[in-house]
Amino acid sequence: MTQEQIEIYSYSLAYRFLSENEKPWKGDSKKEIEYELLIKPNPSLEKIKSLMQKELKRVSKAEQFYIDSVASWMVTIKNMIEKIGDEESSKYLGIRPTIIDHIKSECSHPEFQSFNQYLIQRRDIDKCSHEELGHLSMLLTAFQRTIKIL
């Protein structure tokens, strides 16, 4: 995975997992940022950074929280890539489980089980940071919800 892809995932996941009142942008800027981060199939890091710079000229506590969150997600993503590789990481970071017909529950989905094992490994054996554990928990929950919808 390239550094650019890691940064795009960091911006996107930090934004996705902020509550509405923690998101510092409003109106058209918010729509543009959400399109680039959450909807566009191949987001441009240059465009994301440009939108952020435009909006971050008036740095508030919420905006600083977002910037810190991006940096924290970057650590989580780099650790994930190092431990489980690009392909598997991309699937979890993009919250794109493989569609499998006729599974009993989302918890029996092999990718969910694999991701859950990774989280347990990081929590119990590797003793990752609380922030990383929180990120992995949010991702696992989003992954599980996506499987349920499919």
C-alpha cells in the first residue's frame, strides 16, 4: 500500500468515525469533503488536502481533534499493514467484506472472524495502545454491520 493510500484511509476513517458535533465543517464545504472522503471511488489526496487547508485556516478545538485523529489513524493503519499485509488491510480499512451467501450470522463470516482474531492478537498479545484498540473496535463493528446488510 502506498503512503498516499495510507493517508487517504487515515483522513477517511478519522472523518467516518467522528460524531456529527465533532465534525468541524458545515454546509457546502462539508458536502465536498464527504464526497471526496466517503463516496468518491478513487479519492485524490491532493484534493483532500486542498479542501482541508481551505477549511483549517481557522483552527478550532474540533478541527485540531480531527487533525490528531488523522495522525492516530495513520499509526493504526501502518501497524495493520505491517502485521497482516496490504490486501487484507485494504479490505478491512475500506470496510468491504466479501459477499458470502447463506452464512448463519455476520459473526460466522470468515473475514469477520479473521479480523476479530487480529483485534484479539493486538489487544492481548501485542498490547497495542488504547487508541489503536478503539480504532480496531470501531472498524470491526462497521465491518460487521456491513456484512449484516449484505
